[in-house]
Amino acid sequence: TFFFGKEESSDGKRSIVARPGVEGKGKSIRLIDDLATHGETKIEADEVAREMGFDVADVTVVVDRQQGAAQELEEAGIKFRAAITIDQLLKYGVRKGNITKEQYEAIQAYFVANAS
């Protein structure tokens, strides 16, 4: 079930909003997303969920790009879980021969340079 939506203002800023008629009092939920880069939208979703009365167990993502989301969520007091990290995906690509060690190092350098 989707309890939230995204709205975009005329200036292009997106925000997380509660779906009308959804009440979370006494319910526990896990916030799930596909990817985490930074933590802003996850923190915003956590705040909206709590305003709706939900008890948020954690934020779980499929891929953590390792660019600050885990740290930002931890600092906000939100438990964070990821199925896999970008580093694990890249190392798998090297092991399977899908990318070279040089490509791995170049991608890692990009992520380090663009971390929070």
C-alpha cells in the first residue's frame, strides 16, 4: 500500500506528502525505496509518516550508493538498512568480468568525489 506521494511545486521542488484518508495511529511501517544517495527525502518521508501517526521501524533500500544517506539517517535517529551497497555491486562486476579493475577504481573515485 502506498501511504505517500510526491508533489512538485511550480519551482520544481519535490516534497513527500501523505495520501488523503490514511491514518497510521498504532501501526508500524518500514519505509522502502529503491536507491539511497543522500538522506533528505528519506528523512522527509520519516517525518511525514510520524506526523500521520505511524511508528517507523526503519528505512530500507535496495541499493545504498554510499554517498551519505546512512550517516544522515543515523544522525537523524532513523535506522537504515540496505540490501546491497554500490561497492558490493561493483566488486561483483569485477569478479564476473563485467567491468575492469580500472573501471571499478574510476567509478569509486567518482563516488568519493561526489559524496556528501
